[in-house]
Amino acid sequence: MPVTYIDIEWPDQQSDRIYSPSSIIEDYFNPGESISMGQFLTACTEGLEEASERVRQKYGYACTSALAESSRIAKRCQEYDGTHEVKIISIT
């Protein structure tokens, strides 16, 4: 279960890195795409929940880091309205 990072650019051009304990998060994003804030939040929430569940299946407990990351992203998304987009820079 390789750790995966999604490098993004917020609408205000600030860079950020999203942590996922599983590469399943790659199924939710494509490098180079720009997606609406709503789509981004949904993809992050679902992807990080799925990643946490994979940790639970393998180790018997959820990944609290993935859940904390999801919460952090949700809070940050509240700073922007629905007309803004997030750019996916890379997935590593």
C-alpha cells in the first residue's frame, strides 16, 4: 500500500500536498486537470475514505492521518466559492 501524494494548486496559486496512505487516491485525480471546488472536495473525501478503509482491511484499524487530511482539505475548501477550481499538478 504505497503512500501517495497529490500536489495541487489552490485558486489563489498556493501550492499544497495531499497525503494518502494508499495509491487508490490516483483513481480520483488526473495530473494536469483543473476541477471545480465541489468535485475536488468530493474526490478528496471519497478517495481518502477509501484509502483509510484499505488500511483498515490490511491492519485492522483506520488511518487517522487520512481522516485528518480529509478534514484539513474540507476546511480549506470553505475558503473558496463553487466557481473556483483546483489544479492537479502531479501524483507521486
